[in-house]
Amino acid sequence: MVFLHNKIYQKMRKNFTLIGLLLCLVLSVNLKAQEQELPKWRLMKYLSEEEMNMPVMNRSFVETPPPTGEVRFPGEYEPMQAVMIVYPLGIPVELVREMAEDCKVITVVTNYEQSSAQSEFQAAGVNMDNIEYLNANTNSYWIRDFGPWYIFDGREPAIVDNIYNRPRPYDDDLPGHFAEYWDINMYGMKVVHTGGNMMQDGRGNGVSDDIVITESASQAGVSEEQVYERMKNYLGIDPYHVTIDPQGDYIAHVDCWGKYLAPDKILLARVPESNPRYPYYEEVADYFANTNCCWGYPYKVYRVDIPGGSVISPYTNSLILNKKVLVPMGSNSTYNEGALNIYRQAMPGYEVIGVTNNSYWDGWLNTDALHCRTRGVMDFNMLYVDHRDVVFGEQEWQDSIAITSKFIAYSGADLKQDSLLVYYSIDGGEYQTATMTATGNPDEYVGYIKGYQSKSEVKYYVFGADESNRRYQQPVFGELDPHVFTIGEHEETALTLNPTELVFDDEIRDVILTITNNTANNVVINGIYVEDASLYEAEYDFVLPYTLPVGESVEVETRCDFVFKRNYNSKLHIVSSVGDQVVDLIWNGEVGLEENNALNVELYPNPVNNVLTVKGDNIVKVAIFNALGQEIVTVENRNEIDVTSLNNGLYFVRVTDVNGNVSVNKIVKE
């Protein structure tokens, strides 16, 4: 077995081009014979020296048009229904037992070896109810590399196949076998790739070492631009972060040095400063620390220390399986414990389990461990919480913060409308909930965070449930590691009154005044009154004094009972702990008590002291109104009216004749 650095390999390849071409002709014809002659462990470990000189053989690959629906490539930390492995095993049987506690384990095995697998699993106490088999031939156990890539094509699951970058035809056949196994569509993406060199966040971001560019060009004639285009069209990956390989090994797999732990979290290996590869690891770490994640802020970069050299430390080559993280253990206990602690810090609420593999033949290596030999299968019926517009950083003051999210039930089940919630905590207080309601856009709902104060820190996460009893939240860590933002300083010193004036007319007699506390503190409302209560009144459902919390609102219903005098206005007063605030009440009706001479009427004396005489033809009614429009005296079929009891001041006299004609005139009482 020969392990080569990329640059050394490239130099050797140039020196031995002619020999390589001759070997290609011979070995491509006799591949199966070569496989039988080589010891099995040599086929299982990376590329053998012979394989390195073989052309890539992908007899099963067929290029197809890309999916037509909206494509999503789920992340490893999303719900999984199964894990795929190969038998004979490249992993400890104890790991099979652990995985089968939580989901299906689909074992790829030949017909004649299935009984051996069954016996080994049963002897190890594996939950056999969660064991399924797919009968197929394989060349190796690296199902991460050659296994199917599962996507959602719209709402339907599908598989994406690529040109596998190894000359192993049985392995290359496997995506097609799984497409038949699940009875789902398979798309052929003409890019030379491998699963160990692909990590994705489920939100459209992906990461690979740059070997995907060089191999696609040299082995398939696919340009760098075409690689990016096809990753977007077939897998929904955009942006696609193609980096250097800091490890410097010819395998150039991203899972040997990095891993997505969440859409905004990346775990990266770190070697000592004395290691020659140290600058390369730091270059990649700096790149992600200064690159925005899908939610709009820079990645949170977690570093796991590895000693470098021959000490086994394959910590990024782990498997996230629902609420567990299965981490391959190395040969140094101190580094092992440090790696487990980093996972626990970055993924609160997850069970972090160290997995030891001391097998001489297939133990863990720095370039090949647990992740390389397993591959999760997404839950085809998962509930997906797609909260894209994450609120973070400092937000300008507003009385509420809108949280918008899509909820996609891939099962087709109805959403539980009362279980679409925003959980939020203000300044470290207990979590409270805001129910989310439909916005009218497909699958989209909105809820509002309220009640914070100036400079408050708000933590939140979005939760959903559907009728298939699936539940999901974003972030997946919930209140243990939620989204966080702060509220900017707020200088408002008064209540916000809306509208700023209340206008009434013949049609509008009731107007709602909304009082909102946009100040930085709770406000106590001590009184609400109008200056002319006989003409206007205010009604409300709360009891005074009333404490109005920050960011909340109350309503006051203001009613106008004045119908006779045009343009008679008043004021509504809100008395609170931040002062007395006034809203104008405006009468803008067309009917009112105004002077007119529709009838030939004479009033005398004017000014009057005791008795007012009304002279006119066919008079049937006389009514006297005060200046507020209140009717205070009414007489019928009389021409003389005693006004002795009236207070001094201005009055209006409305006279009506037998035909309904009206005349209004002013008088002054002395």
C-alpha cells in the first residue's frame, strides 16, 4: 500500500505517463481478475498502487437533465430514517447496534453473505427489527463515497448520481440499486465527485476540496464553471465553497478535516503551529470565520485539536444521526476527550458518543474513519422549518419584531396550526410563545415578538408540528442555543397614539384610538376623559390605573353623540405616568345647527330676559339648544316661551312649521 501526497503523486504521474497508459490498457480489461488476486484489505484501503494507474470506470453512470422542482440537499443533522452500511463491515458491530437503536440500518450485502451478517448482528444484540438488507456486490465499504446522494425534488425524494472518482464498477452501481430499493427517481450529474468530499448545510451552501474541480476537468472534460452550475442545478448548492485541502493527502476529502454541525457552525481540525500543514489549516479556518453562513452572519468556527503525524485523530470524520453524534476515537486519550468536549459545546442537547475501532485490518485512520463508512438516509417525510430571514445583531427599535418562516411537511400531512410557534426569551426571562399565522404566501407563516425594552437581548427559535406527529425546530438546539438579537436604544418618552386626531361625521360615529407603549419602560395609564362628555364618550375594556407593558397596545373606543352643530370639536385626554397627551376630536358632519332663514320668523325681544316671543305662520314646534348642541327647551303649538330659568349666554332656537320647514336663529339670554 502506498500513501502519496498530492504533489508527489502529480510528479510521479508525469514521470510515468507512458507506463500508466500501458497499465490502463491491460488493467481495464482485467479489472475483475485483478480484484480477485489482490488481498481484500488492499481493496478496502484507499486506492491501491494498481488502482492509481487505472482509468475511472463508471459503467452505470448515465447523465440526465437536472430535476425540475425546487431542489434541496438536506444536511446531515436533519432527521434521518436510516443509515446505509456495507457488509463485510468496515465498522465495529457495536456501532451497528448503536445506530439500530434510533433508526433503520440498511446493510448492502451479497446474497451468500447475508446469513453471516444476520448471525453477527444477532450475536451482538443488534435490534433486528431495524435491520434491512439490500443485496448487491460492492468493491469496498466506503458507502459515504459511492452511495447515493439524497435530495428533495420539490416535495418528492430523489437520488443524484455522479461519476465516482474510483475505478470500482460495483460500487458505482449502488445509487441505481437504491433508486430501485426506494422506488424513487435518480438524476445523473456529470461531475467527478465523491461523498467524502461533500458537506452541505441543507440551506443551499456546500463545501468541497478543490480536487472536485481538477478531477472533473481531467477525467470528464467538465470545466470549473460547469461544476458550479451543475452543483446548483442538480443539488441546489449555491454558494459552493471550494477550498484547498489543508490535510495535503491525495484523498482530499473534506470530511477528513471539516464538518458542518449546523447551518451556521463548522468544525475544523487544528494542528500544532510546529506542523508544516499549520498555515493551510489556518487559511481554511480564516476563510470560514470571515464568510457568511446561510443566515447572513459569519460562520461560528469550532476547532478540534489533532496532534498531526502518525497519531490517529479522525475526529471530524463523525456521523450525526438524529440526536446523536458518533465520533471516532483516536490513539491519544487526551485528544479524544478534547474532541468530545468540543462536540458537546457546539451541539448542546445531543448525545456525543466516542466510538473505538482497534481492528488491525480496518481500524480508524486519519483519512478514513466512521463517516467514510456510513451514510445517512434523510427522512422522506420530514417536517422542515425553513426560517431564512434570521433576526440577529442589533435591531432598530420597533414595537414588534416579525419572525417569518416556511413550514414544509414533506409527508403531505396538514400542519398543526396551533403548534406553529415562535418561542422567545427577553433579557434571560422565561420563554413565552407567539402563535404564527399564515401570510398568504405558500407555506409561509409569521409571528411577532413583543414586550422587550430598549437594549433588550432577545433569544428565540421557531417550532412546528404536523399531523404525522413530526416536530422540528430551528435552530435544532432550541432554547439551548437559539437565535439571538438585541434591540437598539429607544428614546421615545411618550405613548404613541394612533390616529393622531379622531374625525367624526354623519356616517362615522365610532373611532378606535390605539395606544401603544413604544417607550423604554412600562407606562401606567391613570385616566382617560373627554372635555365635553355630553357630546363624546370613551369606552375601554381595562381598569384604571392600567399598566401598559413595553411594546404592547390597548384600544379606546371613542363615540360621538353630537349631531346638530356643525364643526363642534373637542379633545380626548390620556393621562399617564409619562404625561398628559391629547387627541383632537373633530366633527365634520354636514347636518348641524346653523343660522338660516328658510321660514319667515321673528324672535323678540333679543336679548331676552323672561319671555321669548316667536312670530310666524303655521308654527307647530319651537326648540331651544345651548351652545353645546343640547336640546334644553321644547314647546309645541305655542308662540311664547318662558326662558327665565336659562343661564345667561348664547342659544339657538329652531322653529318648525306645519310643512316641516325649519329656521334656526341665535338669541342671547341676559
